[in-house]
Amino acid sequence: MTFSALKKDKNKLLIQIISLILINIIILSVATNVYFNRQKAIEVLSKLGSRGDEVRRIQTKLKQLGYYNGAVDGIYGSATRKAVISFQRSCGLTADGIAGPKTLLYLGLSNQSSGSFSSSDIYLLAKVIAAEARGESYTGQVAIGAVILNRVKHASFPDTIAGVVYQKGAFTCVTDSNWSVEPTSTSRKAAQDAINGWDPTGGAIYYYNPATSTSAWIFSRPVTTVIGRHRFCK
């Protein structure tokens, strides 16, 4: 083989290699765009005009929480959007009427799960613990989570964590500045311990701080235990 022929073969091989690299770059770019577009679609989730099972789940939960009075028809109409906005405002979320990831998290409609509770359930439980038991001992934090879970099991309360937390007048922290506090690693661990069955309260479904409470009714409840600043009762 002459030097000229060898050089031509090397140039041809180099062109083929460069072509393969360019093809791979194009394929990777297309795949990346598809992935991020899919992620973007997932992040938007349900909004005005959407239809399907996801919308039905949103309508059902909003109806349970008292924000929606319309039909559970799977159609994200103006009534559903209005209910979502009302729920978002009550939680301190951006009231855009879109049931995005954070709104679904607060509604307890996350798809991920841990045992019988979803990741959004655990997040919400930890959020209440962070807001209600700041400065309390670890046992006192678990106790707040236990009260919420005891209510979920009790016939007189909603049967979901979100339902209990957002029940009108149940927890003042959801409407004040404490609700802006994000769960800490400690409050998340306390939530998980409560879910795992630790109940330092002895089955309590109420608690109060005697130094700040003004309700004569709550003082009449039988106390099961005292942990830190809170009295736990049935």
C-alpha cells in the first residue's frame, strides 16, 4: 500500500469516527430534550382544561377537605381551579390554580409511598411537628405526630393525614407564620417514628399548652400525659 493510499484510509477512518461522535451527540441531545420535556410535563401535572384520574383524585381530596362542592368528574374546570386556589391560599402556597408537585404534596397525593403512607403524608406530618413542637424534646415532637395519627384512626376525625391537618380549626399553625417553617431532619425522623408506632401520649387525640390555651372545653379533657409544655388528652 502506498503512502498516499494509507493516508486516504486514515482520513476515511477519521471521518467515520467523527460522524459516529456527531450522531451520538445528536441522539443524546434528543434524549435529553425528551427527558426534560417529560419532567416539565410531570411538574405541571393538572391545571385548567386537564382531564383524567389525576383530576378525580384532586377533586375527591378537595371535597373531603371542604374546598370543593362540585362533581368528581375528572374535568379540571373553573370550580376545581377555584377550589385549588382556596386550598393553596390556606397553605401559604402560590395561588396559581395549578395542582403542581408542591400542591399535590400538601394534599397528600404524592405517588411515592413508605409503607401505608405516602412521602407527602410523611412530609406533612413532619411539617406540623416542626411548626407545633419547635423547642420541645424529641419525645415531645414524636408525641405531636402520634396525636395526628391517632386522629386518622379515630372515627370522629378524617381518615387521612391531610384531612386531619387541614380540618378547619384543628391546627392554628397552618394559618400563621409557623407554617413557613420547613421540616427539619429531626422532625422528619420524629414523623417516621410516630408512623412506626411510637406513641408517647398513650393514645391521645388532643393536646394543648396550658400557658397559652383559653378553651374551657380543652381543660375539661382527661389528661393522659404531660410532655414538655404540652398536656395530651382524650
